[in-house]
Amino acid sequence: YQNTNNFLISQNSSSLMMTLAENFWSNNLENTDFSGINVYNFAGCNSGTQAGYRLKSDNSSIGNIGYTSGDSTVPLVSSDYINIPEENKFYLQKAYHVEMPSQEDIRSAILNILSGNEVQFSGSLKSNSMGCGFSGKNLVWHSPVAVHIYDSQGRHSGPIENNGIENSILGVDYQIIGHDKFVFLPTDDGEIYNIVADGLTTGYFDLLISQNNSGVIESTTVFNDVPIGESGDVNFNISNSSPDSNINVDYYGNDVIQSIQANSILSGEESSDLVTPETQVTTTGQAGNEGWYLGDVNISLSA
């Protein structure tokens, strides 16, 4: 926590904000005693929700975003953390934060509570969090490309005019940070997404596609240093069953399409291996002066 706190202050001069937040939290809010008060909690879940950030190795910017179950804004681990009886906790599946107060299942439940009736569990409202898992795919682009997402109904998530971002697909999370793009696509409903990336300048892009199962990365497909022209484009589909092992690249944008194979497919354990490797170098031979050798030298590398 302290490292995160120091980083936020150094990046944004937010020491006052962090101090106020710490003072607020020091009131022991997580253990608030609600005895004698009828308190009910509605928590959203099943939607991929931002929950963690990994910096690039040089700490210059965000290199990856982690997702967990939530309502697309608040993680379930936060919204569910309240000191009340379990029977007063309710869970809305496939929830979206701003829409929850007007969601019919929640409105009906609130009316029943106010009327002294039992809450009826139907539709997406549940009495426990057993069904709050989710699955999806994370796409990370380090690239000079504009990335567009289309679902089977033609709805769009991606950049629009005046440096805006349109997100018309429920459940999709789309972020642009510097030249990097971070996308979460929910796949547990069988949706098939068409991914279109337009070249912005001549260069190379990296693309990582990860299978996310309730916040756990099970595999990552890696495309490294794929060339793209300023008028070129990339096209492929993503679904829960797509292999993600190749993408179609039209370098010049003249309908000459190449199928590019992934450089590697990593397991979940390999995907989370973030420790920078170290290699020890040992040289042997007939030594001369000032570090020079008088003949052939054997060099041994130990990883």
C-alpha cells in the first residue's frame, strides 16, 4: 500500500487527497456496527471490473490492467465488504454500475423490503455470490494503431472524432493510455467480436490476448513486432472458443492479406512471470593486462 501511495503522490501531487482518504478510512468503517438498523446491500457482479494495474518495467506508465468480478466500476470484493447479516446481502448478475438503481429486479426487491414482504429472487438477482464468476479476454496493444471492436449486432467500442471513445457494447471495457490500448471483452454469453485495427503510422505493434477466468489469467497469446503501414489494417475475431493463434494483417491496405502466427502461447504461470531474468557471465582464458586476454576466451552464461 505504501508504495502505491508514494507513487500516486509523486505522479499527481495528491498528498492532500491521500491524507483525507486515510483520515476517512481511519474511522474503522469496515467494522461499522449496524446492529439495530435494517441494512440491505445490493452488489453488482459478473462484469469484468478494473481492479489492479501493473507498471512497465521502467515505471513510465501502465503496462497491463487486471480485472475482477464487479459491476464494471466497483469490484465485488469492495461492494460486498459490509458488516451486515448474509441474508441481507443481494447480488445482481451482469450488473452495470450506473444502471443498477433502475434495474427492475432491484426495484422490485426494494419495494418488497419497504412493504415488509420477502424478496423474490428471479432474473439476475441472487441471494448469494455463487454465480458471480465471469470469463472474458484481455487485449493489450502496444502499437501505432486505432483499435475498433464490433459485436454481432454492429455496436461499436473504440475511438471516435475529437479524441473521444465510444463504448456502445455492454460489458466491454476500453481504455487508451498513451499509445497503449487495453480492452476487456466478456465472452461468457457466446458473443463473437470483430476486431479491426487501423494503422496510424508506419511501424510495428505488439498484441497480447489473454484468457481471463474470474480474474485468473489462464493463457496469453503473444504477437511481437508485427509490421503495419500507415494505411494498413488488422482484422480478426474473438470469442470464448477462438484459438487466437493468428491474425490477418493488410500491411498497405490494398487487400493483400497475410495471416500472422503468434510468436508464443504462454500458460497462466508463464503469463504471470514478471521477474526480470538475470544472467551471470564467466570468462576463462590466459589473462593479459587490463582485462585483455592473450588468446581464445571461453564465455559461460548462467541464467
